Amino acid sequence: MLRAIVLGAAAGGGFPQWNSAGPGCLRARAGDPAARPRSQASLAVTADGERWVLLNASPDLRAQLQATPALHPRPQGGAIRHSPVAAVVLTGAEVDTIAGLLTMRERHAFALYGSPQSLAVLEANPIFLAVNPSLVPRRPLPLGEPLALTGADGKPLGLTVEAYAVPGKVPLFAEQGGDPGRADDGETIGLRLSAGGRGFHFIPGCAAMTPALAARLRGADCLFLDGTLWRDDEMILAGAGPKTGARMGHMSIDGPAGALATCRSLGIRRRILIHLNNTNPVLLDDSPEREAVLAAGWEVAEDGMEVIP
């Protein structure tokens, strides 16, 4: 049975962000039950309850693994080390999708999947050799073709993934001299995970809903979609940064080109917002924006949330 656990629901920096004194972060830090903390976005997925695949490896991965009993070691035969994590699949190569790989450097064999662009970022940075390629094979994801996931040992995990390009950006740290413009060739990808006739889409970063993407999502069982910002100029208005959501490669939730409007007629059975920035009022249970999201039939992801599509 296909099963997913939300390891983290927030955007880069988490909620509360360590250096933010924004109103939402102040409430979360003070223990306000209507402003529940969230770590940085990642999912764990399984088809059998024994072997798990991580979708992105966030900087908060160690704490996420500790907080998730299904991912705790279960050694057998006297072995001192074990993990049920059999693979990691990347949707891009931003810091908040790849930094957690360095947490997984303690000689555990797993398969690492990503677009050629994402794997090239790892290849160009020697620090990622700490995740020993002889134990952790790096496997490119074909775009638009279903692929049966296997562990480092080549044994099938019972999960099929189909990766596809979505509008996005090159990683922030890879920008050279200003805005490089939107990328549509696989710098940012969406994923459809499936098993046993059920499936869900995971798109934590997406700059726009294109006709091709809308066609792909139409009639889906379940969608985890980029919910970084409520409105495009949110960070500017909050004094949190000079960039719009579009400049950062994220579509908004509200507005005529936002998630609520563009997904309204797609017939998606279950819709969940993930990758929520600390400035986003949707994080607050008592905000009008949260009320609007719920009224539109969406859910807001929380750490520890379990989803069976």
C-alpha cells in the first residue's frame, strides 16, 4: 500500500526561521498552538512499510529521522547499523533539497536519484563525496518515463516514479551575475510516485502552472504542491527580502495565476500545500488566508502528517 509521511512542510529556513522575528515566527517560537513549527520540506514514501524512499534530503533530516519511528534503525543479526531508507529522489539541487545528504554519510548504502542537472551540482562539489559513491550509486532520472525504483543493491522497492520538468530556477548559489531567468528543462522537477494502482504528485517548487502541467495533474489522486508564498510580493511587504516569489521560482497560492485558481477545475481528489515560507499567513490556523485555503478544499501540510492516496 502506498503511504507517505510528511517529514517537513516548511520552505528553506523552516518555521520559525532561526533569525526571523516576523509575527508568525514569534508566535511559533512562543509555543502558540495556532502557529505550529515545521521543519524543511521532505517526504518519506513506502510501498511495503519496510523500505522507504525520501523525496529530498532537507537540512533538518537528522531531526526528521529521529522524529519518525518508521525510519528508525531495525538491525538484525547483530549488525550495529541499519536504516530502512533505501533511496533518495531529488526534485532539484537547492540547499534545502540536498544539504541533508551530508547527514547520510555514515556508510549506509542507498540509491540516489535526480535529474542530470541536480546530479551535476553534486558532482561539481567535492563535499558530496562524503556520501561515498561506491555505496550510494547516483542514478539519473529520465523525464516523462516511468521508472521502477530500486535500492543500492538493485532490488525493487515496489515504487514507480515518473519525473517531469516544471518551471523553476537554477539553484540560488549557482546564479551567476543576476537573474538567470526561468528554467523549464529539468533544473526543477515534479514527481509522480505510484504503487498498487494509486499515486500522488510531489511538486515542492514550481514557478507557474503551464497547460502541460495542468494536463498532467488533471484527475490526480493526490497532489503536494508548492505553497511557498500566499502572494507574489509577500516577502517584500514583510521586509524579509527583496525578491518576489516569481523571481525565486515559486508560484503563489492566491491570485489568478496561483494554486487555488489554476487547480480549481483539474478534478484533483486531494490537494495539499507544502514548502511553506515562514512569512506565509497560511501557516497560522487562525488567519483569513488559512480559512480561504480550507474553504477551497485544500489542506496545509504539517510535519508528521501521514497520507494514503
